Amino acid sequence: MKTYRVAIVGLGRMGSTLDQSIAAASHVSERLQVVAGAETIPERRTAFQEKWGIETVYEDYQEMIEKEQPDIVAVCTTATGLPKPGNRAPSTTFRDDAHADMAVYAANTGVPMLFVEKAISCSVQKADEVLEACREHGTAFNTGVLRRFNGRYKRIREMIARGDIGEPQAAVVYGAASLMHVHIHWMDTVSYLLGDPDIAAVRGDLLPRSIEVKDNRLEEDPQGLFQIAFANGIEAWSVPNGGREYEIVGTEGTIRSMWDGAAVTFRKVDGTNGWPLQWEGEIFPEETPVSTVVSCLEDLVDAHELSRPSLGNIEVTHPITEACITVAESHRQGGRWIELPMQNRDLYVFHV
């Protein structure tokens, strides 16, 4: 079994310190070995060395990639490269986009596999650059929207594809959240459960609705609501209350992920009168949780070895990113439906 060399850019939470960080996932996988890390904050470089026993660290990520020639680069900085909390743009002209710029650089230097934390860009224009670079170089790509790598969500997707709820008609996400930090997860999860259909149009609101998009940019990541019209006729909505639950409604039943994937329940439609039956109890409680980060990285390796698309490949990630940013454009235009591809590709949404 080949071992792949991993280099991490950004040695904070997702890079190093979380229980499900890239470093932690690589440590438990037989197929991955972290060989270096890059970080602008000296204390984080030292902490990374002490925690993982990896001496090779850099301040400059480009120097790291050039010297180490890794198989996988994991971009784990904030979206803009600013240290947290950094939850507001430092000036009215700030437009940095670290995730996108780092991803493009790594792809253009020939790195075969990329993990990029979400969201992959702050504008659709920058997402376009990531898409073009990955296409040009055949870069295998996954991002940090990790519900795709959760076993329960996989089984829900399989049930829907099998026809257990009939023809899917609508999807609802319950919960209040920020646009780029969390809605990107929700849009991606809904798309994944439905089989990643093409997105035809998006509308939405930023909260509070008095928020103004000035100079084609947002200074911080706002709360929001979205509605998605998929090309196959299915629509999805977010409801700004609840516990991060997903509900997919079909012609013959409904399936619901509760407590952000901790449990799943299901009900059929009564064939005699068409009314929904009672919810069943948890329908696959035996599902043993596994690290979604390990699954994500190993899927990336499988995609590379087998020359197949990864589960969160750039062709999937790009339209979800565009849809998320389109919510802000819809708000800017008074809440109207915006067809994809969106025309205003330079709209910038600052987020961490």
C-alpha cells in the first residue's frame, strides 16, 4: 500500500488542533503521512512540531510546496488568511481570498491532490479560477463540507436513489446560520442527498433584511435564508429555526436527518388515503460513526489512484459555492430569483 505525503497550510484548528484535524486524520490513516506544515504564526508552528513530532515547518506555504513536493496539500487557513476571530474585513477595500489563491497555486505547481477548507472562495470569480486550475491539471479535489463523508448521510442518499420515498419533490433544512460558514454545508448536504442535480436558480435573504451590499461586497458573513431550484424540478428551502435537520419529501414518503446527522427517521405515505404514516424510530442505529476527515482524505486518494471523481470534486464544489454567494446577490436585487451561472461574478463576501 502506497503512503501519500501530506503538507498542511495553516496549523490552527482544522490543520492541527481539532480531534478531527487533517494532522489527526493523517496520523490514524495507513495511507497518509504528514511531512510538513506551513504557518505564519510562530507559536502555531512550534505547537504543531511538539504535538505531531514533525520537525519540518515553514512560514511560506509556497516554499513548502516547492521544497517538499507533497502528494496532498491541505489548505486549512481561514478563507482570507487573517487570524481568527477576524470576523470582519479590516478595511473597506480588503478583498483577499486565501483559500482560492492557495488552491490555484498548488494545482498550478502540479500537486495531484487538494483538500481546501470551506468555503473555497469569497467570490465566484475566484471559484472560477480554482475550477479552471483543477481542470487544467487534473487535480483531485475535496473540501471541508464533510457530511458527504458521513455514513448516515450516505445511506439516506442511497434510500432516496433507490426510490424508498418515491420521487423526491422538496428538501428543507432547519436551523439559523451564517451564509458562508454554515449554509455552504447545508446546500452541499442537500445537493448530495438528492444526487447532486444541476442548480437552475437561487434566491435568498440576508438577515436582518436591512443589510446593504455596498460596493459589491459584504464586510462580514451574514445570517441568511436560501431557496434553490434544481434543474430537475426539486426545490430546497432553509428555515431559520431548528436543530440543523434535513428533511427530504417524496411522493411516497419522507426521510429526516435529526440533530445534524446523529439519527435518522423515516415515514411512508399511507397507500389508501395518501396521508403520511407515523414516523418510525431510528432506522439504522447500528451505524458506527467514523472520522469524516479520514474518509474525506482517503476518498481523495482513491480518486487519484482510480482516476475517478472524488466525492466532493471541484465540479460539485464550484456550483455549490456559486449558489451560496448567489444568495447575497439575490438579496442585493431585492430577493429575486437569480439564474445560474450568476452574472455578477465579482461579488465579494468576507468570511472566516
